[in-house]
Amino acid sequence: MIKFESVYLNQNNKVIFSNLNFSVGENQKILIQGKSGIGKTTLFKMILGFEEPDRGTITFKGLAMTRENIRAIRQQIFYLSQDIDLKNDYVDSLLDEILHGSPSEKSPGQDFDDLKHFLDLDDAVFKQRVKELSGGERQRIGLLICFSLDRPVWLLDEPTSAIDDKMKKKVADYITGQDKTIIIISHDSVWQNNESIKIKRWE
């Protein structure tokens, strides 16, 4: 589904990828682990078309990562960044804009309230501005958006880093139970002992 073939990338005179060959099949779950600076987040940016390789090819469902295809590709992907990059609006207004603002998005169904409850998000959270939220609340809002948009591919960068252990387990079980193509970057142990996840350790 996602394929990197002989990909080379240099940034600021530093080699990020040298002859990278990497693929993810449909509905496969991959956990990428490794030290900082080896290109884990850059991989996500390349899948989204925000970074271009110096050499090599990247394809998504057989489509080349080109300017002509990138919009259609991005509409199939949800990216949860490590810092939960959300604009500083009231949470309920932000969710309304994201979940209903584009005709290409599927409106959240009846299970939206169930997801709020599942993520332990009470009504008071939705009346606050994003900057007023704790790190754990922002992370759970990001996950709520991910689960509600229901796109076929999820790119999750440290998705459980700011939530407590009980919630980590709930979220990990939910994510790994989805029929989605999912790539996770995380150091949390909660992902490591799950049979549905294939672990890639980058040195």
C-alpha cells in the first residue's frame, strides 16, 4: 500500500535515508522504534508529501507521490503529530470545523459521543481553548479527531506519550483492533507486546 524504493534523502549535509526500502501492506500495523534523529518523523512527512526524496520513489496504493496525486493521497491519511499541532480555537468549534467543514470528510456518526466517553473527555473540555488544555487532553482530542474521521491510513507519532497507563492500554487495544493501515512511532511499552503489530527497529 505504501512503498519506499531506493530512497535517498539528505538534510543540512546529513544523510537521513540511504537506499531506504520500506513497505507497509493494507491493514498492516507497524511500530517504528529507534533513537532520535534517524528519520522516523521525516518518514511520515515524506508519506504526506511534505518532504521529497533526493532519489528514489514513494508510492501510495500504486500512485506516485506527485503534485497531481498528493491531494487525493492526503485525504486518505490521518497524521497525529507528536506535539498535537492544533490551532488555538475553542475545542468544540475546532472539531466542528474539522469534522464538518469539508464535503470530502465523513460526518461523525452516532458513536461520536461513545468515543468522547471512551477517551474520558467531559463536556467542560470542549468549552476551552486548545492552549488551555493539558498535554493529555490535547492528545485525547487528537485521537478523537483521528477516530472520528475514520480515514483508511493512520500515521501516529507518539500517540500515547501524555496519557496515563490505563488509557494507554485502552487506546492501544482500540487502535490495533481497527481495519486500518497504521504506522506508529512510539517508545511506549504498551505497543510492544501486541501480536497484531510488526516492530521495525531502526538503528
